[in-house]
Amino acid sequence: MRTNEDNHKEGMSLIVKTITRLSVGLILLYGIYIVLHGHLSPGGGFAGGVIVALSFVHLVLAFGKRQAFRTLSESGTASLESLGGVLFLTIALAGFSGGYFFTNVLPNGEPYALLSAGTIPLSNIAICLKVAGGLFAIFIALVLLNPESEQGS
Amino acid sequence: MIALYAILVVMIIGAIIAIEARDLLSAVIAVGTVGLGISLVALVAKAPDVAITQLVVEIISVVILIRATIRIGLPRSTHGSKPLLGVVALVFGITVLVIGAMAFAEIPPLGAPHMRVSETYVAEGLEGTGAVNIVTAILLDFRGYDTLGEATVLFAAAMGVLAVARPAGRRKTETEPNHANK
Amino acid sequence: MTPPSYIMPLCVALPLGGAFVTALLGRRFPALAPLLGTVASALLLAISLLSVKVLLQHGVLVYTVGGWPPPVGISMVLDGLTAFMLVTVNLVAFLVVIFCLDYVNQFTARSSFYVLFLLMVTGMNGVIVTGDLFNLFVFLEVAAVASYGLVAFGMEKHALEAAFKYAVMGSVGSLCILLGIAMLYATTSTLNMADMARVLAMNEPGALTAFVTVLFLMGFGMKGAVVPFHAWLPDAHSSAPAPISAMLSGVLIKALGVYALCRVTFNILGASPRILGVLLFIGALSMVAGVFLAIGQWDLKRLLAYHSISQIGYVILGIGLGTPLGIMGGLFHLFNHSLFKSLLFLDSGVIEYATGTRDLKEMGGLRAKLPVTGATTLAASMSIAGIPPFNGFWSKLLIIVAAIQAERYGYAFWAVLASILTLASFMKVMRYTFFGQLNTRWNSVTETSFFMKLSLVALAVLCVLGGLLLLPQAREAFLGLASEAITNGTEYVKMAITQAR
Amino acid sequence: MIAYMLCLVLFCLGVYGALAKRNVIKIVLSLAIAECAVNLMFILIAYRVHGSAPILQRGTEGGAPVMVDPLPHALVLTAIVIGLATTALMVALAMRIYQQYGTYDISEIRELKG
């Protein structure tokens, strides 16, 4: 993330930016950990998805609006979200092959292993995509909606 | 158990501050305390999944709420309330409290839920779904259909916000509704 | 052949898949959104008609989602009431989508209009099909959140304000419902409606049932816009885009409000005389208050919105009588009302689209310029006022006869009075909009485009043919099974449980 | 019993704030409080005196362990995200209303009359 001159006045002070550069990666990693271990430890698709969205929000708050579009444009987040939705729906429809709508078609695997519990890890990932995309799209839309302009265009 | 009551009292005080505070920003922060109080209660009541999700969701909702209050050039103080609706809300509150008190006598006391259906989740959880975390097993396998509906609610809200945040609703140029009629 | 019970998850998965794909590809292929919306709602209409046939062949069907038997997993139940509501909702949704093909051109971001519309249909189908109480709440929220976005789609000042007030009232209602579900779970420790009814039937109703009934009446009353909680309806309807207010008052307040109220009071809590008395009172109150509020209105859409409240009062009055004839009359009126009320709202949309105003005083003599709209509005006004050949007359007649049979003369009198006032109010509407001399401002107005006329004429024909549903074999297949599903109340339990084993 | 009553008091506070307050953001805040109260009710219903967290430990493979009721936890997770979705939508509407009307006071936002 090279920061050129004009970028400095956007977003918060320099100290916050350097701290953010360090912490964003950690938050993102923590969110992905929560999602992948959803069926073993507390948390899951929702909590992990929100943490991943928070890491993007953290980035936008620290570096200002223009930076937001360089990371993920608004239509990008919306399509990420609907991609997560389509993935989750296909997992559900795949359940049809196993008899009913939501059956867990993949083998359960032996317990306590990372790749156990059939489709649950896949659903967790799909939900994480959806929640992260959705919340970041909401945040981007709210950032764009600058309330200062008195008369709506 | 005392910790549970202490947190509840703190949350009620936080709620009163949030509703009655004159300064909008302090009201938003008071709601933050109520939300974090819930994740503390969830920890006390042995619900780690709920605690982590509530904590994180509270953070993002406080960020969104502050986004709505900070950048606006309005005087931060808010004045007054609608007296008539206030009376209606008070009457509603009193009736709910009174009937609720009677109803609470009939539901099982705190700490002794009769878990008729949940026993099957606890017993069958591991071999039925292979997931160690029973709550995730319920959320994604036993009652996965709920979570599909749930993800759709978030999707609908995101679409709603994108629809509301667009600059103009109707096309000014193409159709001038009153006479030119495509 | 094995009963095709997989049609129930299709009712939800189809529009949901359509919504996701439209959102994914909507921006790159603008023509995809209307196409997918029409195809999805056409298929849904076919599926709901198929479900009536399947119901006749195989009786009540239970579909266990995920393969888990009912108390553990979520189950979907197809009984008379479900098939009836599916047909009502998807019929109106299909005709409104056809109307939208041209109406939506005036909006920006058309693809998100269709996404939100499909999500609202998903939510309603989810509420109708499910046999699980918390699942009903989740899909109720899906439909509600989608409709908040749609009400504010026009982005004018009053549309935003109406959407906000609707969202606040809707959220308070949803929270009351959720609290009620929490209390029910605490005692019965299950979420399946049939299982819950079985446990509740064991111990006699005490303070808890009263508390839960009050909460559900408030929550579903707010969703169904009955009188104490109707404040949001006139604002939301007059500022929402016309097809959306047609869907809102045509089917949304019925699927989310009246259907859910029936399902909860009759199938879970068991319709005790006290609850029926409360329903009767609320129904009569809504019926009369709605008409009186509507008389003084000059804004066409607000007038129609207040009439929606009074017609919902008719439906609840019919169902509150508790007698089989009363319930059949109430359900029949629900079906008719969704037809002629959505037709009236679509007509008001055409008038507003053509003339740009909703004020009755400024209109006049549009009959010359908008012949098709005039004819269809005439048909709809006749059927809402209860003039014999049209469908409104038959259902109001059933309700009034049932009220007299049940010795509720007071309510029967109020029903007749409200019907007369409705007739007066709609004569005023016809007089000011279509008859009388043509207001010079509108002589350049031309008739609407093809798709709008198609859906208007289709709805008008259905209004006229609605009375045929009372013929013996049609009545048994469609209305009889629906009212049977309500009258035998908690026996619904035996079917739902035994079927699933 | 007392915990349930405190939770109900919180719920009534939230609904009072939503109906009685004039500031649009205050209304959204009060609804968030009421929604928190209902989630709290679910957690309290699920509490079991000697129950452990609903996650199977590696060691205890014996009889079914004494656990807290896991079903309300799943319901609360769903209710929390529904609450977040409605709050986000209402905040977006509130900001748009501020843009059009220039005020957050709902009694001044009186475009719809009659």
C-alpha cells in the first residue's frame, strides 16, 4: 500500500495509518481462522464474516474513501455477496441429491479434524463470503451517502 | 449468578442513558455498552458462539450508527419526545410487564430448561453431522434452512441499502410523467 | 408414484436463486432482470397450481428439510391453507410482474427492483410453506426487509419518510413476535408448530397463553395493519410505487399478517372462544374505521389504502366467527380482495403514470382517454363494493350469512353498513376520475403500453370469474380444504406428525 | 425469575424509546436496545445451572455431557444478524431523510398529511 502525497490528507493521522497497516492483516487472518474452525471452536460463518468485513472497514476508516475503491469497488462487493449466496444455495440444492433439500451430502469425516463435518465448512465459507460482502457493501454505500450535501441530487 | 444481575442492571442504566441523553454521540456509545453487556451475559451463561458474534456485530453497528451522527452539521442535542405516544408506550410497557410477570411463573425457572428436543442435538450431534461445535451443527445442518433465510435477510438489507443510497430514484431525462407518455 | 413433496422447497429455492443470479449478472445484462423475474414468477404460479392438484391426490404432505424428522429438523407442511395461500400470492405476483415490465422503466437501478421483488416473493412463499415457528419468523423478516427497500424505491421525500415509519412499526411488530416465540420455546422446548400444539394442548391455557396471544396479536396485527396498528399502511401505500403497493396490500399484509395469525391462533394456541371474540372485535373495528377514514380522502392511493384496512377487517371478521361457513367466507374474501385491490392499485398507478397526479379533484372524464383503465377500474370498484355478478359480492354475502347464522347480528349489521359506505366511496372515485367532462389538461394523455393493459385486463377477468369458485366441485377442491385446515385446528398436529414418521 | 423481569424491563424501555422519541437516530437506537433485550431472553432461557458450553470436549466421550441448551444459541445468532440488517437499513433511510429534509426530528418530517 504505497501512500503518495495526496493520499495523506485523506483518512486519519499518520500514526493511525501505520498501525492500521500492521493490524489489518492480523484482523483478516483472525476472521479467516474463525470461519475455517467454525465447526470445531466457537464462532462460525457469521462471526468470521463480520470480522473480515471489519478488517476492510478498518482499512477504509484509516485511509479514507478513495482507498476504499482501490481495495474493492462497490459493484465488486455486491457481486462478492451474491457469489456467496449462489454458493450457499448450490450447497443447499446439492442436498437434493442426498434425498432432501439440505442434507449433508459429504462424508462426516472423523471428529476433531479440520476437514470433518461434511458440508458444514463449505457452508461456513459461503456464509463468510456473503456476510463480509454484504456488510462491506452496506458500509461503502453509507460512506458514499455524504449527508452534508443539503439537497439530495 | 450475582454477576448476571450486576451486568443486567448496568445494561438497564445504559439503556436509560441512551434514550434520555441529550447528546446523540453519548447515546450511541451508551447503546454500545448495552450490546457489549449482552456478550458479557452470554459468556456468563456459557454461550461462547453468541458472545463472539454479539461482540463483533455490536462493533459494526456502533460504527454505522456513529457514521450517521458524526458528520452531520446538526446541533448534537436532541429535544423532547412525543407526549401522546409516550403515554401509549408506557401503557404498553406496564401491561407487558404485568402479564409477563404472571407468565414467567409458568415457564421453567432460570437454569433448568427442559431440553426435550435439544437432547437429540447433544446426543446425536457428533455422529449425525460430525461437527464438534453443536451450535454450528444446529445452525448449518439440523436447521440449515433457517440460516439460508438468515443470509437472505442480510442480502435483502444490503440490496435495500444500495437501492436507497443511489443518487436519483426516477429517471429525470427520459420520461416526464405528466404528459409525454411512453 | 411417490408424492412430489419436493415442490415445496422449490417454491422458496426458485425465486431465491432468481434473485441471487439477477443480482450477480443484473448490471452486465440489463435485459436479464425482467426476463428472469417473469420466468420465475410464471414457474411459481405453475407450481402453486400443481400443489392444489397434488394436495387433492395425496392429502397433507410433510417435507423434512435436511432429512431430519420434524421435532429435530425443520419441516414444511402442505395442507389446504398452504395451497390456497400459495395460489393467491403467486397469481397476484405473476400479474404484477407483467405490469412492472413497462412501469419500471421510469426508475434507475431496475435490476435491484427485480431482486428485491423476487426476495419479497421468496419471503412470502417461505412463510406460507413452513411448518416451523422460528422459520416463519425468519422468512417474515425476509419479506419485510425486502418491502422496506421497495417502498423507498421511488426516492421522493415522502417515500423515504413512509419507508422509515413502516420499518419502525414493522421492527416493533417483529420483536413482539420474537418475544412470543421465546416464551413458547421456554414452555414447549420445541419449535415445530405441530409438536408445539400437542404440548400446549396437554396443560390448560394459563397466563402464559394469554401473554403469548397478546404478543402475537400485536406482532401479526402490525404486519397485517389491523386498526390499532394501521398507522403505517396509508403512508406506505400512497408513496410506494404502484406495483409495490398492489403487492403490499394485495398479498403481503395477508400472507404475513392474516395467514400467520390464523396459523398461530388456530393451529398452535387452539382457538378458544376468547381469542375468537378478540378477533371478531378487531375485525369489526378495522372494517368500520377503515371505511370512515376513507370517506374523506381525496388522494386516490390513500383512499385505496384505507379501504384495504376495512377489507382486511372483513376477512378477520369472517375468520373470527369460527364457524366453517364464516371461515370459508373470510378466506374467499381474502382471495377476492387480493385480486380487486391489486387491480385498483395498478389502475391508480396507470393514472398517476399518465397524468402525474393522484388528486381526485384534478382528474375528470378520463374515460375518453384511458378506456381500458376505466373499464378495469369500473370492474374492480363494482367487486369491492359488492355488486352481484362480481366476486366481492359472493364473499361478503358468505360472511354476512355466516354472521347471521352465528347470531352475531351486530357484526352482520356493521358488515352491511361498511359495504354500503364502500359503494358510496367508490362511486365518488368513479365519478371524479373517469366520468364527468374531460379536464382540458389531459387531452394529450394516451392509453398505456401493452403489458400494463394485459395485466389489468387479466385481473379484471379474474374479478368477474371469481364468483365461479363457489360452484360445488371448485369450492370443495380449493376453498373447502383451506377452511378445513383451519377449522380442525390442532388436529393438524396428527397429520403433521404421523405423516413424517 | 428476576433476570427474566429485568430483561422484560429492558424490552419495554426499548419499545418506549422507539415510540416516544422524536429524534430519528434515537428511534433506531431504541429498537437496537429492544432487539438486544429479546436476544438476552433467549440466552437466559438456554442457561442451565451446571451446564457446560455446547462444544464437545475431546476427553468426555462417556455419557452425554450436561450441556447448556444449544438451540436458543442458534436462534440468537440468527436474530442478531437480522437485527443488524434492519438497523443498517434504517440508518441508511435516516441519512437519506436527513439529506432531503435537513433535520432528524421526526415531528418536523411531516410531508405526509391526512
